[in-house]
Amino acid sequence: MQPAGIYIHIPFCRTRCSYCDFATGAYDGALAERYVSALINEIRAFRLTEDALDVDTIYFGGGTPSLLSPAQVTCILEAAQERFRVEGSAEVTMEMNPGTVTLEGLREFRATGVNRASFGAQTFDDLELKRLGRTHTADDVRHTFALLREAGFANISFDLIAGLPAQTLDGWSRNLAEALALRPEHLSFYILEVHEGTPLAEQIRRGAERQPDDDLAAEMYRLMLQNSGAASYQHYEISNLCLPGYESRHNTKYWTGEAVYGFGCSAHSYDGRLMRWSNERDAARYTALVEARQTPVVETIELDERAARAESIFLGLRLMRGVNLKEYQARFGADLRAEYANDLTRLSEAGLIELDKDLLKLTTSGALLSNEVFLTFV
Ligand code: SF4
């Protein structure tokens, strides 16, 4: 079995952005203290097997994990090292938001073992940042990037969002140019989705913000692939690009079906075979459950073979290298070509997928309409 990954959810942010529907809330020091203790206890109590499992990636996601102190991060990592066999060369990522860190703090995070920063730049346009309810400015993005390099981070990922209300292709092109000029090792690219119940959805409903334009967002996606390709970035997953050798090792586990154990509120886990489970979403309720020595797991799903096959196809298709039909046959004893013959013909004629010898891949149009392609296999 491949080494597993560990995901640690930190559900606190300075303020809440207008488009956000993640499990996160405003930072509360007292709750954060209790939450970190609960997290440590949940990791220590992990009992899938008696033997310690091998782990080669740890990912602090959120929320804004960089709001934790280096001492809190150290305690969480120590708990992980006590319960799992964490490889010395493990990739340890921390999501950070511009303006939430100092040079000294970054150096201390590096000293705890964090060696990759995933950095929520989003856009280099102050007006767009304001519209999103982000608390940082474009200058904060530039400054934080410089601080990360100065603190010794040699593996930095940028998040960028396209398809914002009132964003133009020219504006997006300027954002891209600035991001690429900084040469982060990795880029994650999202097209804005408007989620019901968020302030942004309400602003659009009231007419205070424009509904994002899907066709324009598709043009932005194509421009992103073109310009980043010209700058030597490899498009390796629908929403992710990197310089050679800098794929996110942790996130790749989700797409290749390797085990990832999640800790903290709303964290999801997968044992790499047939079991998935997830934790209580609310931070205060999660903390209270662990403090009361109850399980924070609120849902467990045992995949049947049909669901496992479907997952391996639609998660594998997220990777631009595609699904290997021979590996699929070896794992499930089934011929994917024969199983989905009519669907594959239809999707191929629509220009959404292509078969390259034994690899089934999305085309660029397929990547843009990936959810429709995936529905075929669910
Ligand atoms: S910083 Fe990220 S997680 Fe926090 S509120 Fe904004 S979008 Fe949500």
C-alpha cells in the first residue's frame, strides 16, 4: 500500500469572504485553543489499525491555518508523528492568506517542518479583492510572497480565481501575467462558483453584483492554459498547474485513490479501499464531541464495487494524464471500453474526451465541462 496522507482542518479565518461556503468562521482565540487540543486528541485516538501507518504528506487546510501559532502547529505535528510513521521527506503544506504572516512567523513555521505554502492570492486587483470580501490587498500578496521566499519556502502554490463578477479578459490577463512573473512552483486555478447562502449569492440576487459569465470564464481558462504553458507550467489536473516536479503530492492522493486521513471539523477520510467517513462540520460541536470522548465521525460510507469503479474513473479523469485502462482492468477485472462503449463514443464525438492508446483523457473542452462528463460514470 502507498503511504497515506493526513489532512488537518483549521476552521478559522480573520473574516469571512463573500463567496465562501467552507467550514470556517471568524477566529476565536479561546475556541482555537480548545480546538487544537481536540485535534491532537483525535489524532492520538486514531485506531484504524494497531500498527502505525506510513504517511508521506500532511496538509493543513482551512480556513486560514497560518492563524495558528508555530507552537500549536508543532504540537499537532508531534501528535501526527506519534501516531503515524511520517517519512522524513514528507511534503508538509500549510494554506496561508496574504497579510496574515510575518517573516519571523514564517521562519518558525519552516522550523516546525512545514515545507510547502499554499497561498490564497486570488487576484492582483484591489477592487476585485474588495468585492470578494478579502481582507488583503494586492501589495499584501506581493509582500507575503517575498517573505515566503526570504523565509526559505522553495515550494509555493498560488490560488487564483477567475470568472469574478465584472472581471474582464484583460484584467484576468494582467493577473495571470503578474502571477506567472513571480514563478510560484504551483498554481491552483478556480472558476468562481456562486454558492447559495453566501453573501455573494445574495448580492447577485439583489442586483448589486453581476452574475459571472460562464463563456467568459471558459475563455479565461483557455488563456490560463495557453499563457502558463508558454511559461513552462504543466497542466497536470483540471484546476492545477506546476513547474516540472512540483505536483501537489498530497492532492494527487485524492485523484489516484490513495488513503488520506482527515482530522478536525468537516474533515473527510478515505482508507484507500472501500471506506470513506467524515467529521462533524461545526467547529464548536466537533470540539465538544472530542472533549466528551465521543467520536466526531458523523457519516461513514462503505463503497460497493460499482461506486469504487465510478470513483476511480471520475477522480482519475481529473488528472490530465487520464485513466489507464489496463490498470482499471487489473484492479476491477473489467474492460472500461466495453462497459461504457456508447458513452465513450458520445463523449468523444462531442470533443470532451479522447482515447490515447490505453489512456482515457479529458480534452480542454472536457475539462471545462468536467462535471457533465463525470455524471456519465456516476
Ligand atoms: S480565507 Fe478562504 S476559507 Fe477563509 S473565508 Fe475566505 S475563502 Fe473562506
